[in-house]
Amino acid sequence: MVLHEDLSKVRVGFEEANRQKENFLDQFGDIEDRIIKGESTGSPILDYVILHSRLENVSRQEANLSQLEEKLKGHVGEEILLHEVWESPGGCIDHGPIWTTRKNIYRLAIIKEGHLEFTIKGEKGWERFGQLNIITGGYSNKYTRDLNFRNSPRSIDFENENLNVPGENAKEVAVGDDEINQWRQKSKGNEGIYQELKEALTKGLEQSSQIPETV
């Protein structure tokens, strides 16, 4: 009988905890909606994290991005390099994936400001809608797409906009000239990628500076 009573207490406590969790999640959703409508916590980083993270991950993500912002402050005028890796399986669902596509994305930019900028992108959608940017005024963008880690079509271009903060797929983040030089020295492949990114970035920034501003 004692065991049964203890079990009953555990079940009641567990059910109550679930009810409380659902209540907190509802309140968290209300906070998301208020940020979308223009309210702010006073922290651009926290506003962004609330829209892009689960409640249990908010503190960790806020700390990570705050560390990145603090690092940016000491490297204004220097370069930042991001490397993200995206993998997606393909094939027959019933029999498991029969191939994997891997996409490596490299981005290079020059840090213009030591703070992160939060913007609301518009209506609610699958991409969410808040965006947190590193202020760069443009970046070069290179990707390789490999099927089963073979065949590597490559593309490189320039985006005339600020650089998004690294996401969950970020593999490497090099901030400042010293860290980028260390990354370049890891392999000949890295050096080649850097030179391609540098050339595209220089050319893109030169061209964008010649475009007259519209009123």
C-alpha cells in the first residue's frame, strides 16, 4: 500500500508539473507575439533569442550571442569568417536514407560595428521573423554541395547586406585577423577558400560603393 501511495504522489506531481509547463509555454508564446508587435526586452539579443529558441534554451543562446558581441567589439575593422554545414538525407523513407547531401557555406565580411542589430522581418512564417545581424555592409558567400560527399559544384557571390549571426549549423567562427590567419593555415583548402572569398568581397564592396543611394 505504501508503494502504491508513493506512486500516486509521483503521478499527481508529474501531471501538475506538465500543467505548469504548458502554462509557462503559453506565457512564452504571448511574449513572442508582443516582441513581433514591437515591444522589446531592452536587449536586441534577447529579443532575437526569444523568437528563435525553445524556452529551455533561451539562457544558453543569449550567453553565446552575448559572448560573440563582446568579441566583435575588439575587432571592428577586421574580418569575420563563418563556416556552416548543412546535411540532408534523401531516398526512400521506408528503407532509410540512401544518400546524403552536404552543403558547406563559407562567408567572409568586414566588421563595421561592435554591436549586433535586431530587426523584425515581417509577417510570421516558417523562417520565423526576427533577424540578428553583424553589421558588415556586405559579405562574400561561397558554398559547395556534395552528394554522398562526392561531386562538389561550387558557387560564390556577394550579398550587399549585413551578415546574419551564426546559427545552430555553424561549424567554425573566426573573428578578427588573428583567428582567420590561424584558420587559413590549417590547410591549403582553407587558404584557397579564403582567397576566393576575399576576392569576391573586395570586388563586391567596390561595386556596391559605386551604386548611388536612393531616397
